[in-house]
Amino acid sequence: MAIAVRLDELLRARRMTLTELAARVDITLANLSILKTGKAKAIRFSTLEAICAALECQPGDLLAFDSSLPAAE
């Protein structure tokens, strides 16, 4: 998928673990891991909003278009 998820970078910059973010956002660790690894096919706006609020970022800080990545079929 040509959408890159920069969750690792944001977590590292905020010195937060994936487990801590999962607790703050009230989402399962498994679902956050799927998002983090780029295997998610979709994300709800409410989830995106909660992640952005917890990380104090904008959606564009979390998601980026990378044309060098293979496009979704």
C-alpha cells in the first residue's frame, strides 16, 4: 500500500510505548500493531482522532503517501 504509517516515529519522539498508546486510545494492542506494521486496510476517523489526540499530532504526521511503495490492489 502506498500509504506509509509513521506510528513508530511518533511513539519514539514522544517516548511512549505501543501498549501505553493502546490504553490511552482504548484500542487493542493487536489492532494497533496491524496499523503500525502497515497491514491495516482501513482506519476509522474516530480511531485516527483518538490517536492524534493521544500523540498530540495531526493526521498528516501519522500517515503519508509514498509512491515508491506498491499500490493496493
